[in-house]
Amino acid sequence: MRRMDRRDFLKGSAALGGAVVLSGCGSSSGIKADTGGGASSVAPVTYGGDVSAEPNKLVISEWPGYEAGGTKAQTYGLLAGKSYTKKYGAGSLKYADYGNDDKCLNAMKAGQKFDLLHPCVGYVHDYVNAGVVEPFDTSLLSNFPNLYPEMTARGVIDGQQYWIPWDWGFSSILYRTDKVDPADAAEGWGLFWNEKYSGKISMWDGGSTPVEIAGLLSDPPAKEPYHMTADELDRAKQLLITQKPLNKFYWTSEYGNMQPAFKSGDIWVTYSWPNDYKDMAAALGEDKVEFMQEPSQGILAWVCGFMLGKDTASPIHAHEYVESFINKAACAQMTNAFAYGTSNTEVTPADITDKALAESLKLGDPHAIESAHLQSWAPNRRALQQAWQEVKAS
């Protein structure tokens, strides 16, 4: 939730005429260099051999809804004739629920193996430092040159491309406009602490993320939510402990328990993404749902993408899978299905079918980045995770 270099993104925006890929990735200073180790500097990795010699099987840690072969995410490559599942069969893929970045990172550090995973930009250094991933061979990705360079640069560590950006979007407060007083909504992230809505609130069980949100609300606010001092972290933790009893539950699954509870009216206020706004507006009516565009403390933003698991037995298969997602047709499909932006520079506002939704979410407005806190690497990740565990145990 730290802000990315806004000048770099705006320069790209001017070159692309305000393409969809740009908005939402705001910043003031960019992602700090990794000082905690990681891979040593070596020549770019290459993967030779024949794909037919590899096991026709990939195990992928993925956010629900993005699984290829029958869900929203991959009618994608079919449009470009590059569908992985059309070529190899959906039965060759096995998925694990990514859960959240902290959950997947900890699982892999404990020994869980994946061929591919879908982390967000703030965790790239953590995975590399943990030694659980390996670099991509970008020569095997024909659409890599079409990806936005300021995004791909965030996946380079010691000259190696460890992360391939794909999707980006905002994180904010989804709330029922027919249940929540507009004056209370003006509290921004503070709405989660409003006792008037006790039992109708659901914070995401999002590992480090709730701690960083609390950092924005602490008194005084944390100067850098991803780089909190010990005192700032303690204040954030105490705020979350006071917030805990107001929740109906901490949600763990976007489709499994958050959306159903919001749709039924069990909760009125929740942490969410644009896809949830799109889904709930369709289910309940646009007049009853709002995705807060300008919380007073700032809207959050993220960029997520693919990483390659360490010692995968099927690296060429894995590259083909990623290629089937980063082509223009697949990226445009993703934007229309989920209301998220894409890293593919060939996708423009003209490719968005729902113009009203694109306007309301500022998908074509590069200046929207100026008010967004973009997720970035937290050198004190373990302390953030520990604080959240202590909140849940309180």
C-alpha cells in the first residue's frame, strides 16, 4: 500500500494515450531496493528442451476465479488461439486457493511446492529471499515485450525476471448505501471501527493488510504503512484489537463467505476489490452498493502477477501457461470480467465493454494513481504477520 513512482507511470500514460493499464498504481517514491538478500547476480536464465519431455501437469497457487478451464479467467486465451487448456486439457491443472500473500508465502517457506503462484508486487522480494522461486526465461514469453515496463521492472531482482505482472486494481470499502449513513461513510477506513455497524462488518483475514490499514488510522498515522516502526506497529495492533468485536467474521474467501454474506445482508461493510463491487451491484442493484473511491486516508492499490516455483519439473509448460494469460485478448477479457486493470499495454479503454463501470472505477484515468497507496515490499514482514496473529488470538 506504499505509493509507486507516479512520474514513471504518468510518462507511460502519455505514451499510451491513457490506456487501461495505467490507472490505480499511484506512488510518491517507488519500491525500496531489497536489502535482505535474494538471488545472486547471474546471466539471464534459459530453459531448453522439449515441452513433450516434461510432465503434463502443473500445480498452481491461484486466487479463486482465475483458474483456467471453465471459470471466469480463461475463456481468455481462446480468443487469441492460445488457450493452455485447449492445447493440454484442463485435467492437467491442479489449483490451490492462494488465500492471501502471507498465507501462500508461509506455506511455501514450510515446504509446500507449486509450479506457479500468483503473488502481488509487495511480496516478490519475500519469495526470492525465501529461496522458493526461480526466474523466468522471458524469451519464452512472446507477449512479454508488450507488458508495461515500469511494472515488469518491479519483478527484476539481481538482473533476473522473477515476476510477470498481469492484473492490477484498487482495494477499498464496499458498503450498502441503503444501510450505511453517508456521514459515516465519510470516515473512510474508519467505517470499520464505527460501533453503529457492529455485527455488520467484515474485515479481510488478509495477513499483513489489516495491520497496514490500521497504520493509516493510528494517531499519529504511520509514515510508511509498509515500513512501520515498532511503536507504529503496536498502535496499529491495538486499533485492530478494538475493531475485532465489531466484525460478523473475518472473511477468508471472496466467493466462499464474503460475497454471500454481503448479498444476503448479513454484512453491510467489507474490505473488497472492484470485482466484488461489480458482482454485488449486479446482484443487489447499483443504487444499493458503493465501492469507496476516495476514502479520506487514501485508496489502496496492488499489482499482481506470476512467479515460477523453485525446481519445477515443468518450466516450459509453466511459461506456456503464463503466455496464455498475458496476451492482449486474455488481458482484455480479464478487465471486462473482473473490472481490474492489466499489465498489457495493447489493451486500451476501447477494449472495455462496460464504459460506465470503467468510468466509475477510473480505469482509463492515469491521474487516479495520485491518491492510491500501492502495495510494496515490507522488510519487517514477519513483525506484521505476528501482529495480525496476535490480534486474532486476542
